[in-house]
Amino acid sequence: MNVDDIQGVILRGFRSYGTIRHFLFNITDVAAAQEFCGLLAPGSGAPVTVTPGTLWPAGEKPPYCLNVGISNTGLSKLIGGTNYEAVSDASYGLFTTFGAGAADPGIAKNVGDTAGTPSAPENWWKNSNWKLPAPPSTSLLDVLVTLYAPDAEAREIYSQKLLEMSACGLTPAFVLDCDPLDPPDSIHFGYVDGISQPKIAGYDNPKAGMFDDQPVPSYYFVIDPDPNGPAPYTAHPLLGNGCFGAFRVLHQDSTAFEAFLAKAGDDADLVASKMCGRWKDGTPVEVSPDKPDPSLSAGDIVNFNYLSASPNQVNPLPAPDFDTSGVRCPYASHTRRTNPRDDVKVKPYDPPFAEHRVMRRAFAYGPPFAKDPAADRGLAGLFMGANLQDQFVFLMQTWVQSGFYRVPYDASPNGSGIDPLFGPQPDQDSTDFSYLSNGEYKTIPGMTRFVRTDGGLFVFLPSITALGFLAKGSIPAS
Ligand code: HEM
């Protein structure tokens, strides 16, 4: 794997840089925007450049990290319509979803951004983060640049440099800051996040112990355009070493979430753990169903299965039953839905689910709930994969939004089966959530929607080589 050519964000999270700014730019001058793409390439000598996947030596942490994504409209502007068609035609399966865009009504509906509901695309981008005089519209968003800095001061310094570099050809349309909460890896609703990620085969990540034992073939995250290669898609060479990402701005209704948990009284933490599949400190309920267990190692909290014990799994339920009926980790729980692991009843073949995994690079925005309950807050960032349709869209449509997923196997009275961290759509009835407490199922009624989509944009994260083509407005021969 040529890590020097791959954007670092695809291979590794920049979680130690907790102070983040997302810029969504509108291209106003194509030639200047092309020049900007060239400047972003590492080695260009520009004041800020994209961070490649190259591992930095110990003690030589860069002062900032940066990644760039290009939307369908942005790509068409940068390489021109004819070249765009050529890339699209040669990458048909990958471009169907990217080309239609996140605001396409059919795609939006599939991922839960249903027309007529508050999450619908016509309601996106409508807050003070919108910077253009034009009315908010996804079609004005051409380029996503995300800057990761160690603190707020550094974020200002590098933001200024970026804005000077982009000034001639790109205008900021939407700008959103993500700032660390306490503890630093946590998100609103109070959970630690960024724990379980796919382990990319062939990439020697220094934090390998934090990932699932079973590696996922690299072509699910780093596009392999080799027609004779193993990837289950065809891709134009421009896409090589790149990836696609769904950028999402997800508003979290902490007031409703906390009110729902409060109905559980002393069981509030237990209910929160069953809704997520993890206790708030990250302990998986499959491994420790009764309480958080801080003694678990980084490996223990990711290497577990639901239907048969993974190697070295701590405290598995005895075979042959294991957790087939969701007594420890409800089938509805967010993590069992978004990564069913070995749950072969979902899709019975090997390697399980590799083609539907997503790489998450999302962080909290907005102040802590306790500090300012009425403020806007949520989770923003990228959900990545080589194939948006089979990865992000499939996961949202089939595993998160499908209300009846897994219900036949669930021993609890979780009738709706809806992912409880999201809750039912506003056009659906409120629902109940059931959980096992001291061997007895209890039910909390009146679950409503806790997460609203406030923005969505599909982007292509080009390789460093591809940035050079974008700078020239050209494409490699296919
Ligand atoms: C505001 C919305 C969301 C919240 C509050 C949330 C919260 C969480 C939390 C607390 C975890 C457990 C920590 C971890 O394993 O890293 C988690 C895991 C996960 N989430 Fe979300 N999430 C949200 C949106 C999404 C979306 C939109 C997707 C998919 C497109 C997603 C996919 C996943 C995946 C794949 C995992 C890892 C599951 C595993 O491997 O065990 N999440 N999420």
C-alpha cells in the first residue's frame, strides 16, 4: 500500500487533534480552485497541505492535519463535464450514488432524511454556520476541507493560512467547529466514541490493538482501480488510492434523550448502555452486561462477537446459545446494528459484513449539554468507504432505519427494533424500548427521534496523485 499517496484521514483518525474546523467551499473561479488543489498536495511548499497516510516518527507529530473532499459538482467544475462523464462511465457502480448526491430525494429517503420531515434536504444548512448570501443549498457545496488542530489558537492560525490560499477561487459556504468535550473522546449523549473501526488489511496502524482482529480488505476503503485486481467494482484510474465519504451534520436532541433516560430512574445508565451496545465509558455490554469494566484492555473492548466467541473474547456467554436472542446486547442497539460482527443471520457469508463497514471520522460540535442545554449540538464528520451505496447507504437503510430488522430473533419486547440512538422517524409513532434488568424485561415507553440530519454531502477524497490531475483539470488515461 502506497501510504504516501493516500490521504491520512482514510487510514487513521486524527483523534489527538480534538479542535477541528470543517470548511465547505463554493468554487467561484475554476482556474484558481485548480491551483488550490495543486497547493494542497504535500510538498507543494504551501503553508497548509493535505496530511498523507505516511506514519510520522515518534515525537514528530505535525502541528495540524488536513484532508480534502470534492463533491460531484466540485469535481465536474474542476475536471470539466466531458472528463467527469468519462470518470463516471468507467466507475458506474461507484458513481451512481456519488453523482446523484446526498440531497437526491431517493437516496435521502433511504438514509432517513425523508421529505417532509425535519431531516429532509430542504431543511439542511439552515443555521448561523451558513456563510453565503445565497439561500442554503447542497448544490453550492463543491469542496470540503477539514482542519485538525491541537488547540483553538492553532486552529485560527492554520484556518487563516487556508483561507488566504483559497481566497481567489473558493468562498466558504458553511463553516463548523468541533471542540472536545469532557472526557475528550466523548460525544453528546455522554458516550465515548471512536472505539471500534475497521482494521485495513496491509496498513500497519500503530494503534492496531484498538481494532477488530479480523482485517477488512483494503479495497473497501482505498479504491483499487486495477481491472484485474480483487475489488468488486470498476473504477477509473483517477479514483485510485482515493475513497468516498458521506459528510454528515447530525443534530442531537440531548434534552429529549436525557428526558427519555430519566424515565428509567436508577436504571438510566443501564438503559443507555443497552441502547448503544456500550456503556458510556465504552465497555461493550456483550462483554460486561451488568456494569462498566475499566479493567478491559483496548483489544478486549473491540474483539468480541455476538454468535460465537472471537479469539480471546472476555466473558462470553456459553456455547451453543451465545447471544442469539439479544439478552446481553439487544439486536436493536446502535452498535449491533451498525456492525453486526459475526451475526450470520444478517448476512450469511464470510468474511462477515466487510463490504458494509464504514470508517468513522466524526466529532462533537456545540457546547456540553450541562453548560447550555438550549444550544445547537451534535456530531459532524465523515462516514467513509470505497462504495457509498454498499457501505454508508446500505448501513443506514438496512441496519439503522429498517424498523423490523432482527425482531424475530430478539427475546425482548423491542417491537419496533428501531436503532434507539436515532429513534423513530418523526412521521412514525413513538416507540418503546425494552431492556433486561435483574433477569426481567422492563419497558420504557415514548421514545421519539433523538437525531436530526442538518446537512449531508457526498465527497470524493482524492489521492495525492489525483490532486495533481485536479490541479491541471485533467484525468489519467483509463
Ligand atoms: C448522532 C449520531 C450518532 C451517535 C450519537 C452515535 C454514537 C455511537 C457510539 C456511542 C458508538 C460506540 C463507540 C464506538 O464503537 O466507537 C458508535 C459506534 C458506531 N457507530 Fe455511531 N453514532 C451516530 C451516528 C452514526 C452513523 C450515521 C453511522 C453510520 C453511518 C454510525 C455507525 C457506527 C458504527 C459502524 C459504529 C461501530 C460499531 C462497532 O463496530 O461495534 N453511527 N456510535
